[in-house]
Amino acid sequence: MVKMPRMPLFKRAFMLKGLNLERFINLMQKENVPLYKVQRKDNRTLQAACCERDMAKVMQLAEEKGWRFSMGRRMGLGRVLEGIRARPGILIGAALAMAMLLVALRFVWVVRIQGAGPYQADVAAYLKENGVGPGTPIARIDAKEWENRLTLRYPRMAWFHVYVSGMTLVVDCTQGRPAPEEMPDIPGDLIASSDGIVTEIRVYAGTAAVKPGDVVRRGQVLIRGQERGRDEATVPVRARGEVLARCWHTAVVETPLLTTADMETGREMTVMQLVTPWLALPQTLEKPEYLNWNTYISLAPVGGVYFPLQRKTVTYREVSLEYALPDQQQLLRETRLAAEKKLRKAVGSYEIIDKWEDYCMIEDEKLSVSMTGEWIMDIGQDAT
């Protein structure tokens, strides 16, 4: 395998004019002087580049052989260093930016609270009241101490995990699941929690008030809380059992038949803003007087500045809204899909054993899709 020469970091371009330029290329090969980006500009002009340490040798050979030699600009890392020397402010800006970054890494700038549920706002307010928030030094935050403090303040939460990730303070919360309250053994009926058609009934205590095939309504007694004793007397008990029933639910979704399409008129307005992570200039952007518009935003770093400063360009283009008639078959498919999604959300984890649908036009303005699904579940619940 032929090993390719490594590209030098410091190169410089040059231009050679004269006759028989191929002889110059052959001469460089004999002298073991590698050339880069060799290009013939015309019959008497050759443009190329070489390593800066070989530049003196190339110049000497060119003058000895009668070629006219002119040196060009530096390339690669040499050009970068030359630009830095010409603009010392770049080094100062880079040093300041690095110093600001190192200082910023010693502080918390974002507080992320995860899994707090209904306590989300209260946990954030409690941290803020105790001086923990954006701008708080990381060294002042004792993660273990805060885990203990939050656990004592919110006993309903199972546990807290507090830690710092980069410049973000993360508070992971896990909500506890309270143990179900034990039902007191007092007499009571078992009633229906939903409408349905009874398919199966298992009585563990009490007397069945319905049978398979009965249509029941929500709140209707399924198992009475009473039994006959040995002496044929009625004894009150707490009804217990399982009542499986076919339940149903109808999900309705309405979609407008006419949709609005926006067309750009050609009028536009452009505003600019200088933005940093901390402030913006101007603070608020001017809005156009159009009734409707599309907004296009572009961000570009300010050239030559080693500082988190960007130029934000916002273009507002006026649009006119017109009514359009969409593809009715596509609209029907999308509406049916939305109705099915709504139905499955209402059913929850139960398996739908049967479903049917119906659709109609409402005053030629809306498409209505009704999707009904059936499933089997235990509808028995204590009346108390």
C-alpha cells in the first residue's frame, strides 16, 4: 500500500510564469519538493502551493532557471495565525469568552423539576424562596440536604433525587402510591358504575338482583346487601362480587368541510434584533399592521466577535386567507382516525370487542363521524 504524504499545516501559494512549465514540475519532483493545488492558468502561467519551509528553495530554483516567480498568500494554519496577529482583538475576545464560560459553569442557570405532578409549581416556589434558582453558585447547593428537606416537606412523595448536570439543577420526584383504604365491613349494595348488558355475574356475598342478559343503567343495584339466615330471616351484609357487562361508548368528531388556505401577497416587513442569552436589543420587535402574516426567523452570529451575540432577522410576509375545499375522501379518513383515537382514549386499557361507525354532513359545513365501541368490564361498585 502506498502511503500518502501528510498535508502540511503551513503552506503558501505562489505563481510561476515562463516557458516549459512541465520542466519546473519535474524539477520539483527530483528535488523532493511536494507541490499542492497545481493549476495551469494559461500556457505560460502556473499556480501552485508548497510547504513554507520549501519556499526559499523553490524561489531559488525558479530564478536560476529563468522563470518569473511571485509569492502568494499563506494557506492553512499559517493563514489563520496571520489573521490572528493582524487582529489581536480576536484573541482578547476568545479569552474573555472562555473566562465567561468558566465562570458560568460555576453557577446553576436552569432548574428542571421532573415528575412532581400537582406539586410542580410549589416545589419551584419553595426552591426560589430558599435562594435556589438561576444564578445560584453550584458550590452552595447540597444535594443530599435538599433531598431530605423536600422529603420532609412533601410526605406524599415517595422520594426525591437532586443533582447538578452541567449548568442545570435537576430535581427528580417520584410520587408514592398510597395503599388503598380498607372498606369497612358495613352492609351495602353493589351498584352499576356504568350502563351495560350483563354477561356474567359472580356473587361472593349478598343476593343477585340481575341476571345475564339484563340491560342495566348506571346506579342500578346489581347485588343486594342482604342474605337469608338459617331461620329464613333476612340478614344485612356488605355485597361483594363480580358483574361483567358489555359496555359501549360513542366518540363523535366534527371536522369543517371548508379549510382556509393562505397565499402570500408579496408585501413584507423585516426587522432585526441583537440577542444574547441575557438580553435583546431592542427588547421587543415591531409588528406589522397586516391582518394575517407568515413569520420567517433567521439567526446569524455577528462576525469577528467571540461572544454569544447573534443577529436575529424576522421577516413578516402578508398573507390573504381564502376558503378551499379539501379532498373529501382524505378528510373522511382523517376524521375517522381522530374518532377512533378518541374512542380508544375513552375505553382505556380495555379491549374493544366490537365497533361500528356512522358519518353525515351537517348543513354542508361539517363532516361528523360517530364511532361506537363495545368492551367487557366489571361494572360493580359499592353503593357507599
